[in-house]
Amino acid sequence: MFTVVLFPSLLFSQGSNYSGPYEKSPPLVYTRQQNIVIEGLEFSDIEASNAEGRAITLWACENVIIKNCKFTNMAWQVTIYAENSTNVTVVDCVFEDNFKPLLAGLCKGGIKFEENDVKNLIFGLHIESGGSVVQFIECEGPDNSISYNVIENLPGESYPIDVVNLFHSNGTPESPIMVRGNWIRGGGPHESSGGILLGDWGGSYQIAEDNILVDPGQYGMGIGGGHDMTLRNNKVYARQQPFTNVGLSIVNWTIEQTGPSYNIVIENNAINWISKDGSVGTAWFSPHMREAFPDWEKANVRDPSIFKDILPDVILNRAGIETPEVKIFKDRFNRISIKNFEYPPPSADIVIYDSTGKKIANGEITRFRNLVDQVLNPGNYDVKVSFKDPLKIKREYITINN
């Protein structure tokens, strides 16, 4: 017998759904604590002498939710630091002028940074480096996600390096580290800057998919090494700038230290990238990565049809944008059905992901009741309805058990 659990529906227009009010807070430090909820707080201008300049520090904590918070002018240190922790979720938060909103080190799974607004990654005063939105360092385990965030770096106001960096970190075969559905605009001028880097100093079981990047820096997306790495269904555009190099960078920088790469998947990415010399810079595959990915030439194809308008003009502060009314549910045959309550029906795509982040079925909204005619086996599923005009999303998690 099958039972179904429907988690609360997540309605969002991309990025944070919360815009205040906030209550001012001093830095928070937790050690070996569990079941913590940090909500509705504002942290700003924290000095190096106070909690080492961090807003929230988690030492060996478990089951932590940080939601509906605001972090501004965090230049000295990492904003949220989690070490040796498990199940830490940062959701519906706003970050403005931060060096690094989240650093997770030696964590054991369940690290999620989802549906947040990030404006301007700035130079980090403590380590004198450019910023990143999220960095994983030697993290292990399942249920890690950096997804559905909005990041904008304004020229002259920001100094990013890798917007997302996964350093020597490992998901699992059943639950890879997911970097999905993020909007990233703006990068540079640092010549190491870029959007999303998987496999930095190796690692394994990482997927970046359905991300949209516009002018993200020197490179767009990349794999730096490791095995079982996937880049798929992403869109990357960059105009010619003094620092632009290549849309996709596929290389194993640490092959002598971490071993050769294998099980590399690169598919269905749309790239339109102009290098600093005016040439087309779609992708670069190093020789050893060509051996790991024999179809590399098929992935090295430009899509000249995409431009900066793959993102809306306004991507930040979209909280409160109304989403067309639809209901996502499971029918008695364990298929996904979507009821639409608007006429005429909104133009929208339906995509079902399994627990590994793989797309397993899709459909579209055309009428009142819309069926994705595929019977689902027991497992966890992420059902996403994406509205084309404007770009809005409704998402629901569904678990089918025996």
C-alpha cells in the first residue's frame, strides 16, 4: 500500500519571500546545540573583535533553521559559519554587501542555502580575498542544496571570486550536492571570478542544473576535478569585458593529488560567451578531461540565441510577487496532477525531479487539470511549475512511501 506525504507548498518568485520586519541582533554563537530556529533578525556592521566578525557561528550543531533574516555590511568575516554541523538550512534571507554569506566546513549533510537574495559580494578584509555566496569545504553526506537563490553583483560595488564553490566535498550517489535553479548576474573584475565551480580540489557527486548566469565574471561555470560531476540544462551569457575568458571551464587541476576524473556529464547547456579579445569562448576542455568525457566536442557548442534577457531586468527584492493559483497533488495512481484555477490557463512548464536531482518527467499547463502521465515509484520527488510570463515558480516536495 502506498501513502503520500505532502510537505507545505513553497511559493516563491525566486529568491527570498520575506522583506521584514527585522529585529536588530548581536552576533550569535552556538556550540553542540540542536533544534535551533533563528528568525526575523537583522545583523550588520559586526566588527572583528565581536564573535570574530561573524553574524552566526555554529560549532557541531544539528537541525538549525535560519530564516527571514537580513545581513548587511559584513566585510570582515564569513557571515554564517557552520563547522562539523548537520542539517543547517538558510532560507528566505537577504544579504547585502557581504564577503561570504555561508561557509560550511567539515559538515555531515543537510546543508541548504535556498531562496535567498544576495546583493554584492565584497572584498573580505580578514583574508583579503574576493567574495563567494556559498562555499563548502570538505563537506560530506546527503541532502545538500544551494538552490533557487538570486545573486546580483553590481559593477564598482562588488568583488566576487567564485559565486558558488564546492571544495573537496562529496555528496552521495543517491543524494548528490545540488546547485539548482539559481539566478546569477554580474561578476569580475578579478581574473579568477566566475559563477559556479564544482569539484574544486576534487570531490564527488555534485550536480549543477537549471541555473541562469549573465556576465558572471572570467568564467561562467566549471568543473575543477573530482568524479561523478554533472553540468546540465544551464544557460550562460556574457558580453565582451576586459576579464571575460570562457563560458565552461572543464579541467582537473589536482589530478596528481586527487586522482583522475570520471563519470563526467555535460549536456543541454546553452552558452553564448564573448571573450575579452572579442572571440567566441564557449568552452575549454583540458586534455585529460577530454579523456574523461569523450563527447566533449558535442558539449562545446555555442547557442547564439541567448542574451542578457534570459534574466528579468529586476531579479532582487521580488518578495510578494503573486504566483498564478495552481495546486500540485498525487492522484490514486501515483501520478502528479496540477489543477489550474485561472482562465485562460497560464503558460507554464511542469518538471519532476527525483531525489538525485535528475529530471524524470515533464509536462505543461494547458487546461484546468494537467496530468504528468508517469507512475512514480516510492521515493522523494521535487515537483516544479515554472511560469513563463513572468518568471515565477511554484514548487512542492512529495514523498511516496510503501
